[in-house]
Amino acid sequence: MSKKVENPNYKIIAENRRARYDYSIEDDLECGISLEGSEVKSLRTGKTQIIESYATVDQSELWLVNCYIPPYNHANSFAHEERRRRKLLVSRRELSKLWSATQRDGMTLVPLVLYFNHKGRAKLKIGIAKGKKQADKRATEAKRDWQRQKSRLLKEHT
């Protein structure tokens, strides 16, 4: 028997839970993120927000727009901008796939999770998504409620 060892480097920094409610995620992709030194220190504090952000393909590069990384207090002379555009690192094949997906009607690139991987590097998982209409959101919520109620009923009778 081997014990599963928890990796001390793996840590979720920010999660966009609202994305799965507002969008139907068709595919997801892990990509690196280009950061400055004070941004990495600030990420470790865990006060980053990716809820209002999105990714875009611009001039054959992938960018993260409107991600909030608060300023790091101890970086006086090398402070960073809080909401600057940050370059996302993907291969050319993945970039062309993302570009073709965003050109289709209604597709967008939504950040899902920002985390440190097992090597301690900051990674961002983005989803290729299509926006849900209000009826789709209601149907998803009704399905979730029915699953919850069904599990309660099965739990009572066993």
C-alpha cells in the first residue's frame, strides 16, 4: 500500500466558479502565464481575482485581460500594475486551435482556475466556452436540484 503524498507546491490561487454557471465549457487547456517578480509574491498571498477576466488572441499571441493581482506591499520600487494584460504561454498548435474557436460565433476563452502546479509554477486553466441563455441556466440548475433530491431519497431508503 502506498500513501498518497500531498504535494506542498500545488496550491489553487483563484477559481472562477461562476464560469461553469454562465458558460457551457466545451474544452479546457492548461497554459503558463508570464509574470513579474512582485506578481508571483502577490499570488502567494492568495488574494487574486479572475472572475471578471477573459483571454483573447491578439496578433498571434494569447493574452489574459482584466485579471486582478493586488500589489505586493514589500515591492516598493518594482511594483506592478494591478490589471495589466498578461501574456499566456501556449504552443503554436494550441494557439491556432484557440484562434479558430474564438472566430466561431459565440465562443469565448474563460479562465477557470489559476494555480501553482507541482513544480511551483503559476498555471492558468482556460476553457473554450459558449455563453448560456437564461433557459439553459435554469435547466442546469433544475438538473442539479433533481440530482441532489434523488441522492437524498436513495439515502433515506437504504
